[in-house]
Amino acid sequence: MERLRFPLWALFGAMLLFSWQAWNADRARVAAGAPPAGVAAETVPALDEEGLPPLPASPQGGQPEEPALQPSAAPSTGSVVRVLTDVLAVSISTSGGDLVEAELLGYAQDKKNDAVKVRLLSAEPGGEYILSTGLRAADGRPEANHRERFSSARGEYRLDSGAEELVVPLTWSSGGITVTKRYRFQRGRYYIGVEQTVRNESGEDYAAASYVLVHRAHRPPSRSMFDVDTYSFTGPVYYDGDSYDRMDPEDLADEPLSETAVAGWVGSIQHHFVGAAIPEGTEPHQYDGRFADGSYRLSAIGPLRAVPPGGEQRYSSQLFVGPKLQTQLRETAPGLVLTVDYGIFTVFAQPLFWLLKTLFGFVGNWGWAIILATLIIKAVLFPLTEASGRSMARMRKLQPRLKSIQERFKDDPQGRNRAMMELYKTEKVNPAAGCLPIFIQLPFFIAFYWVLVESVEIRQAPFLLWINDLSSRDPVFVLPALMGAAMFWQQKLNPKPPDPMQARIMTAMPVIFTVFFMFFPSGLVLYWLTNSVFSTLQQWRINRRTEKAPKGRPAR
């Protein structure tokens, strides 16, 4: 029985780790969105930036002349264009044509107050979170960068009932160059297409490169034992077309990002939500990331493209502002789904999420989907758990003989161990077999934990009665109490460890688990409760068959 000590302490350590994380995660939904930030009146402050993305090499080779910033490019104040779709309420500033506010109409910050929605973007001084697109021009020519003033024919746009797309145009003109920036919104979608069309009526050649930029003030999450943001990552992220990287803002100050990549993107995440800027993925782009004055700026700029006199050139990019819905992330850009980070247990968590989502499509309730997924896992693992259960049942029948050995060799520990090992060998019993179900279930337990914590699809998902959010703790602790009772019942069906210390640990386990699970997501407690109940029924059935089996013949 000495071999039981390590798995017991390993499980205990794992429970301590997840208890600490869940203790931190209790009030996830209150802080899921950015601090409420709006656009005061009808104006927004423009970005006070140190510079623009550096120009790429010219089509003829060499580095083009950096244009001096004209007075029109200085920070200014502009009006906003309001855009309303079925899922987004967006504000676009005419200063730069930037996205400066985005309200997610289908996501409440707090389950108890559905009127206050999650806001991702902000132009609030000191709390900026802005997605920009623009153009850089060669040879000091005028350019429609995100410091320039755009104009709009209307101050508000709405997606009409029955319409699938809404186009919002803004225009800029200087020195014979006209740029039309068109935002394309789609029904039910959080990705936004951006098309910049350059018309050259200047009478001479013109070359410009398009860029995307994410600018966000760094606000580290407050450290509270009841706040999910204390362990979920909030900050800049980067994808280079091959690998995904979460970056510490302070690390960018010491080692700025400077890479060339194809099919990449930059963004910023906060738990269930992401804002990303995705340049056109068919050409190499220069990626730059820096942290200064409490803010980080991530940009990607493409190659210069020539626009002959009388000619036209189009530049395309995409923005994503919304929840980390995995289907939409995959449809928007390669690698964007990696912002849903299940950590090292992705190999278990990703298939588990697929299973849960598939079951949800049939039953329409995430709680029932969790129960059905638990039963499916139990069915798949049945041969292993059945063999372990039979071993434990035989161990239970050996309890009187083990007790006799303990009494006979109470002053001879080595003789006692030899006698017990001989008995196990004679009866073909593996004393460590009882640990197998624990080790088998542990990866699924951790995978369930991360799926419930990280997947926005299950955020604020109700189950039954008082369980109105499977991703947060049970408000009245009924599920943890039921789970503790199920574990106690299951423990009574298993053989008692002959070692007194192990016996005391096992006796305390239901109480310890009940306390730990009080702070876990209720969906995770529902999984463990379901697993415990069916494991107990399985063991009860095995015990009954073992007790009725004739002596010398194993139960089937």
C-alpha cells in the first residue's frame, strides 16, 4: 500500500492548484469586459502617438523618404460615426477613421445586469484601446494615415432588417489623392472588413502602403481572490503565420517586436474577448510592437504599391472585435482561434469542447451536454475502470485476512509487508489498481476546467434551477455538497487502506474536495458529481457480483 501514497498526494496537490486558481476566478463575469468607456458627447480625442509604422522599401528598391508630418496630421478632435448591427454597436472616429468603441450587444458584463454590455474599445484618455487602419505614402506625399481627418456623409448607419451586409464609407482627399475607406459589417459576425481605395488624380505617380495598428493602454488586472482576470491573460498577442505568442507588455519595452511575416496578425486579448487587426495575408508585412508611456502599439505594414496618374489601387484588411467564438475565429484568419488558450491540455480540451458543442446542438443546454459527455467518457473508459473496480472488490473481500495479518505482525513491519504481498500474489490482486481511475480521470478533469473557464460559448450559460452560470461557482454550494456525499458513498464501497495514515487521508477526502469545489465552476462540479455517482453505481454492482461469486471463481 506504500504505492498509494504518491498518487494520493499528487491528486491532493492538483486539487490545491486548481482550488487556488478557482478561488481567484470566482467573479469572472463582473470583470469580463473592459472598464466602461464611451465617447464623450460627439467627439473623441485622437491618439497621441510618437510615430507611425515605418515605411517599407519602395518597389524600385531602397528606403523611401519619410514624409514630414504636416499640420493636418497633428492630433485633432473629430466627430464619430455610429454603426449598429445585430451584434455590435460601434463608433468610428472621423479622426483617422479608427474604431474607438465597440459594444457587444449579446454579452452582458454581469449576469445580474443584462443592460450593461461588454465594451472592448475605448478612446478614454489613459484607457485607450483603438484599432486603426491607414496608408503611408512615399516621397513625402500626402497620406491617409490614422491622424488625418476623414469625412462621412452620415452620422449613423444601421443594418436593416433582412439585410446581410452594411457598408460604411469614409473619405479623405489631399493634393489630388482621394482615399475611400469602407467598413463592411455582416449580420451575426464580429469580423469587419476594411477596404481602402486610392484614386490618383494628382498627375504624377503615387506609391502607398497600407497598415493596421492596435493601440492599447496597459491596465494590469487587479489582484483579487474573486477576480478571474488575476489568472487569465490580458495583453498583446502576435501570430507570425506559423506560431502564436502572448507577449508581456514590459518585455516589449526591452525587446521590441520587429519581424517580417506572411499571413500574420496582431491583437489584444482579455479573457473571453479579443480585438485583432489582420492585414492582407498574401504579401509579406513588417510587424512592429513597442511599449512606452503605459501603452503598447502593435502594427503591421505591407509593401508599397504604385498608383499611376488616373489610376486606382485597393488595399484590404480585416478587424475582429468580439467574443472568442471558435467558429468565427477560424473563418476570419489562420491562427486566430489560438487566442482560445487551453494551455498544455489542449490535446484533451479541444476534442472535449467539440464533443460538448456537438451535444449542445442536440440538447440545447450546456449542463445536460456536460452530463452526456461525462457518460460518454465513462463508456469509453469502461474496460479500464471495470478491471480496476473488480480489483478493488476483491481487495474488499480480503479485508478480514489483511486485518489478521496486521494483528499477527503488528511489531514486525517488514514481515507484515511480505505477508500482505504474498496474499496479493496468491489472490491475484493489485493493491495499486484503485489509483487507476484517479489517474485516468485527472486529464479529463483538468480539460473540463479549462474548457469551462476559457470557452466564451459557456460563459454565463444556465443549467437548471439556481445554476444560472455553469462557468462560475454554485451560489448556494448545493452541487459541491452533493458531490461530497457521492464521494463519501463511493468511499464506503472501497476497501479501507491498511495504513492508518492513508485511511485518515481517505476519510478526509470528501470533506476536502467539498471545500475545494465550492470555488470551482459549477459545470466542473457537475462533471465530477456525475462521474462520482456513476462510478459509485458501477462499483456497487461489481461488489455485489463479487460477493455472490463462488469461492475461487472471479466475478464477471
